[in-house]
Amino acid sequence: MTKRVIFAIVGWTILTIVFLLVPSSSTPRLIFAVLTALIVLIGILVTNRKPKFSETANKELDKTEPTSFPVDALFAATIDSMREGLLVVNRDMRVVASNPQAYRLFGATPRAINRQRLTELTRNPEIYKAYLDALRGVDRSVKVDTVGPERLVFELRVTPLPGQNGSGPSGALGVFVDITRTERLESVRQEFLSNVSHELRTPLTSILAFVETLETGALEDPESSRRFLSIIRKNASRMHGLVDELLELTAIEGGNVRLRAAEVELRPLVEESISSLAAKAEARGIRLVNEVREGTSVYADARRLERMLVNLVDNGIKFNKANGQVTVKHESGARDRIIVEDDGDGIPQHHLERLFERFYRVDRARSSDMGGTGLGLAIVKHLALLHGGEVTVVSELEKGTAFTIHLPHALDE
Ligand code: ADP
């Protein structure tokens, strides 16, 4: 209750009491009392009325807003902080406004960019045509590829700027949206899908062909049947392995794999990995050597580390020559280094950069012959990253290859 209301009520009460005390007939007294009450009530309502929203807002604005609003500064800050590149040209195709993203895009300084002709800034015909169309009054959206050390892809939208008195556009405003990352992800996705389809299609075609051969008579010949069935089994297990590895890789990449890292005795772990591949190595005449010293321990998830070692030793066997050797060693330092080296084929240098990509293979036919999926090294890479480490490779043609798993010590975490 406001002070005014309290005063009014007290005033009305006093007046009424005074009048009731004055001797007079009851009817005028009553009329007077009611009239006084009504007047006081109207007074209260008028003085107590809430101000309209617009009145409040205006008052607030009056209190807080400076007399002239710095629109220019706000506009400049907005275009400077935009993630998109902005380039405005006038009717003569000269740049009249731009922002830092545009300087980066055209590799120019602010001083160099402004007042330049668009043709001096870029020779890209798509950009030029889009601005030209906008100056003719037509909105344009185009995809622009830049050439240079870093290939960038932009979506450019150019809009005409209205001129005065219907004299046509006074200029054109173009916004460059960087879609390089989206484009890259899309192409990786497409490549991945086509790789998976291809990998699955080859064994599947083979399975169907042999089943058909069996159906059309080969079933009667027990020896052929056995041979064909073993081929069918080999292809089916290849598909099974591929799907398993894909699921594993997807889980690791999607962050759905929790590590149970602890101090792990390395020598017995290497021994286990090696013995699971002993039969394969023997069949190819490859010697497997565990050079890790007794008592060496590393900080890792034992099961995942074994997976990495098996993948690397397996490759050392597959891409080796008869009587070759695969050795596992350990070196300590700022990080633990587990080295798997072979004296096999080696890998040409220009393949090394992409070696850990999914499905990347130096010799596709050879890898398929060996039952490879092209995912083994990608799994090693992601497991190493999950440990906070990495995997690196050095290789020399005809001499051999060495993969190193670098693992941080527990205290680094
Ligand atoms: P996969 O072995 O199933 O083909 P990986 O991802 O394990 O797939 O390996 C990718 C490719 O890297 C192999 O196809 C092979 O060309 C090459 N590679 C991997 N390890 C070795 C190695 N120790 N020696 C030579 N080439 C190798």
C-alpha cells in the first residue's frame, strides 16, 4: 500500500466521523458520507494506476540509453566478428566493405582489399558472375572452390543492395560461408560407404557363385563339394571379421570404449600375443621374437594393448618373406615405446602418410589374399589415441618396417 492510499483512507475516515458528529438529519449525512467515500475511492484508483508498459519502457530507456546510439560501431563490430566472409562491391565492382574473414579468404590485407576491383581480387569466374547477376538485381547462390595451398569450399550468396529512386541496385553484398569441413566429412562418408560395400560384395559374390555351382550338380561330387564349402566358409568368415572390426572401430571412434588402464607386465602380454599367431607364423616360415625385458611394465588396458600388438605382429607376418622375422621390443623414455619391427617388404614412403586410414592398403590384391580387411592399423591408431598416446611408422623398401606404440606413463594423465 502506498503512502498516498494510507493518507486518503485516514482523511476519508476523519471527514466521515466529523460529519457524523455534526447534528443533522440522517439522509444528508448518509449522502455526504457516500459521496466522500466515492471521491476518495476514485482518487485512490487514479493515483494508484499502474503505468502502461510503453511508459515504463520509455522511462527505462531514458535512464539507460545514451542520447545518440552508436549504430556505426555496432555494425562494424558485427561484421568484424562474423564467421562468414563479407564482401560488398559498388556498381563499378569495386570493394567498398569487407571483413577479416574476407581478407583471409582472398589472402589480402584490409588496405589492399578495399577499393580494389573484384577482378583484381579474384579470377574465379563463379564469384564474378554471382556479383554481376546481383548488380543486375538477381539473388545468386553458388558453391566456390578455392585453389591454393589449402583447398577451401565456400557457399557464396550475393544479394543486390537497393539503389535510390528505382535506379537499380547500388551495389552487391556477398556472404561467403565456409563449408570445407562439411564437404570433407561428406566425401569421407561416401568413400567409407563405397569401401564397405566393395569389401562385402567381393566375398558375397564368391559365396553366391559357389552355392550356385553346388546347386547345379557339384553337390554330387564329394571332393568338389568339400573344396567349395571350404571356400564358402573362408569368405563367410572374412565377412564376419570385417563386420566385427567395423563395429569395433565404430565403437572406439564413437567414444563408446572405456579403457581399464593399469600397470601391465609387458613381457608376458607380448608372449600371449605372439603365441596366438604362432601357427600362422610357422606356416609362413616367420620367426617371432619377444625382446621385452623381464619386469618391464607399461600403463595400459591389457586387452586393448594385446589387440594392438596382435594387429601389428600379424601384419609383420603377412607382409614378410619366407624366413623373415618379427621382433617386439620396449624402450623407455618420456613415454613408453613398444616397437614391432619386421624385415619384410617395407612400404614406399608416399604411402606412409595415409597408412592408418580405414581401408587404406598399399597392395589391395595382396591384402585381400591374406584375408586382410584394411582396418587393422586404423584400430591400432584409435586405441593408441584412446590411451593418450599414438602410433608411428618408419619403413624402408625391401628392408622392413617398424611400428612404434607410444604410451604415456600413468602419472602423465
Ligand atoms: P590389412 O592388413 O588388413 O590389409 P591394415 O590396416 O592392417 O590392413 O594395413 C594396411 C596396409 O598397410 C596393408 O594392406 C599393407 O599394405 C600395409 N602394411 C601394414 N603393415 C605392414 C608391414 N608390416 N609391412 C608392409 N606393409 C604393411
